[in-house]
Amino acid sequence: MTVTIAVRLDKARFAAALAGIPREHQLFIAGTFGPAAEGKTIERLSPGHGERVGLYPQAGAADLDRALAAARKAFDEGPWPSMTGAERSRLIHKVADLIEERLEIFATLDSLEAGKPISQARGEMAGAVDIWRYAAGLARDLHGESYNTIGANKLGLVMREPIGVVSIITPWNFPFLIVSQKLPFALAAGCTAVVKPSEMTSGSTLLLGHLLAEAGLPEGVVNILSGYGPEIGGPMTTDHRVDMVSFTGSTRVGKAAMAAASGTLKKLSMELGGKNPQLIFPDADLDAALDAAVFGSYFNAGECCNAGSRLLVHHDVAAEFEAEFVKRSREVVVGDPLDPATLVGALISPQHLAQVEGHVAAARAEGAEIALGGSRLESDAGQFMAATVVAGARASMAIARDEVFGPVATVMRFARAEEAISIANGVDYGLSASVWSRDFDTAVGVSRRLKAGTVWTNTFMDGAAELPFGGFRQSGIGRELGRNAAADYTEEKTMHLHCGPRTAWWLPR
């Protein structure tokens, strides 16, 4: 039987990309680079090419102990927390400049290790540079408050102090962008950190250590470990030397991390899963809504907590919308992640691809129609899945409620705004949503009733460093980005000052 190769890979392009990146990495602890104490390593095969693209040290208990000790010492004894905001700002700006100088290397690393399209990876790096620069500005804007109206002989001061040592744990789907939504703000506040990227996509974060050192960051302020969750990720949430945990990942793992951190009542910031609806009303600009639906469903191969792949379409336009959506989905280019024309790259691992296929198979078994795709694509190497459209779904189906994390869109119909709102809010998540309508009352009224941390109107997945990001309910705790991002890594201390004689509570007789 002849097998049609749907995804062909350019071996020459892959070899050229591989030659331009560092492939063997080291841990960054207390300002120095080196192997794991036990000498173990993790080999990373490119999900898009099936060949080794990275070799990371596999950190263990001894490495984590050194990193936490270094971060603790750097916070308790080092200069970083007591430096001026201007001094910290200058260094963070320097890191942003260095990232920008090496943007192509970082983009290529993330493309090869995560399977994401190179054009998308380049855009993520540009976004990361912007975030680092925004965080640098916040370093100079952190301040407390004063109250001179609490009494003639009293003065109240509210001080903002860095919270301390932060454990930063990041996922595989946006390796560099997500660490950039956390680390620069922790640094702006004056904190020190231990960072653990995913064991599948550690390269760009480990490379960041070299830029931090080059920029002049004092030793121990940031420590970067590659390794597995049970060995170092779990202890990073329980160790008494850690004051705060900032985690991005699945809701399931987030719940475990929250439970683990409860033993020492650490502060938590968690960005977790999502099942994000796009509500398309009959008066919407359907061409724009269709473009956003395709983008929201297949961006980053759907491996995105913010994926807008739960499409709720009004009955009056549903047939037209569904037909055109299937047509456009069929034309989405799935291919070699290093090809600039590719829109959907490889899925992160064979196991994950199988899980996504399982979601689609379960939807079919429940009675949904697979209008397009639904299975993997044959390729020279790696793991790829066709853009998939599940039609005729009911709100009670698992495909309409559970996070799929793959290039799978689910289309459902509604008759009234109340019904759309009920379906949209009827899941455990509340990360983001969008409303498509030209009518002001519909757009604003429905948006206000959606239980989500971000609601877009007539667009989807737009963003800016100035705008906070996070979710309601099981989509997370706290917010990243925005004007309070650096303040989230601080504690407030009240100083109540008294001047002059104080009235005695007890007087001797």
C-alpha cells in the first residue's frame, strides 16, 4: 500500500538551523555554569524532525539544594533587593537588548524543541523583548503609600518589599515567552529566583542564563535548572526557603502544586488551563470572525491555554459559518516548523498526539460529527495532526468541556444570547472569551456577563504587556503582566509612626 506523505521536511534547512544553535546546555547556579551533580542528562528530540536538538543536564536534589541556597543567600545577604529601582531597571533593559540581539537563536531553539512554526517563534521573541522592557520600567515605578491624615501626631507608611525567593515553573508550549511573563517582574521587584523550564523545552531558558550573566546580574539572583517535576519541580513548591511559587501549566498539576505549597503557606501565582469560547452573533463581521476562529483554533497547533477553539455560532448564520470554517481550516498549512509558510507545526510528543486523537475519537463515539481531519498526518519524521473540526457537538460532551490542547475546533449552535452565555460559562475554566457583534449592547452586555479573565470584542488573542492576564475559577490564581505585575512579587509592610508624648494605658497609683 502506498502511503501519502502529507508533511515533507527540508533536511538542508534543518541542518542549517541546527548548526546555528547551542545544542548542549548547562545548569546555571550561583552565577556559574555546569553539569548536574549526578552527571545525568536529558536528550530532546525535535517533535518536527525526530532528531536530537538538545542535551540538558538532569538536575537532582543536590543541584536544587545548591540553587535554593544560592537564591536565599542572594536575597538575604546580596545587593539585589536593596539596589535602587533605576539600577535594577538598567540591568533588565540590558537583558532585553541581549535577547533582541540573539532573537533568531532563541526563536530557532523554541521552534526546534517545541515544534512551533518559526515565524510564530520569531513573533514570540519580539513579544518577550517588549515584556522585559515593560518590566524594566516597572522597576522604577514600585512605591508605597503615606497617610498623614490619621492623627496630628501620627504618620502611616505602607512599604512595598520584595517577597523573597521565587520558584518559577514554566511549561513546554511557550518556553521563552512564559518565563518572560514572570522572571523580569520578579527581578524588577527585587526578588531572587530558581527557574525550572519544562524538561522538553529547556534550551532557550538555559541560554537565558548566559545573557543574565553577561548583563551583570549578581550571582545567585537567578538560578536555572532543567529536570523533571517529581525530582525538582515538586520540592520547589515545598521547600521552606521558597517564599512564592509562580507556576504555569495544566490545572491538574496546578492543583497538586497548590496542595504541596499549602504546607508552608507560600504565596501562589498560577496560570492554568482554559476552554475558551468565541461567541459569534448574526450581525458580526463574519469574515473577521472566521479568521479569528481559524487563528484561535490552530495557533501553536492548539497547544495553548488561551486557544479560542470552542465556537458558539448563532443559528441564523451557523450553516454558512460552519461551511466556510471547514473550507478555511482545510487550507491551513500544516508542515515543517522551519518553513516560514507553515501555520501549524508539530505536536510536542507522540504521547500527546495520541491523547488529542483520543479526544476526537471520544467525540465521535458520543455522536459528534468530525467534519474535517481528526487524525495524524503521515510525515518524513515527527508528529503532525490535521486541522480538525468537530461539528454537531452538545455542550454536555467532553469535547466541548475539556481542554484538548491540539488543533481541534468544536462548533456548537445557539438561538439566544442567554443560551450562549450559559454554554460559555458552563465549564470549569474561565481564562478568556470573545464576543463577535456589531451591536454595542450585545457586545458590551454579553462581555460583562462572561466569567473570564480576558474578554475580547470583535478580535481574539490580542495582547499588550500593559494588560493583566489570568483566569477565573480553575484557570488560575492571580494575574501576570499589567501595571501590578511587579507588585505581585512584593509584600506590603505597614509602618505606623508616632511623634511626641503618648497617652499611657496604665498609670501607677
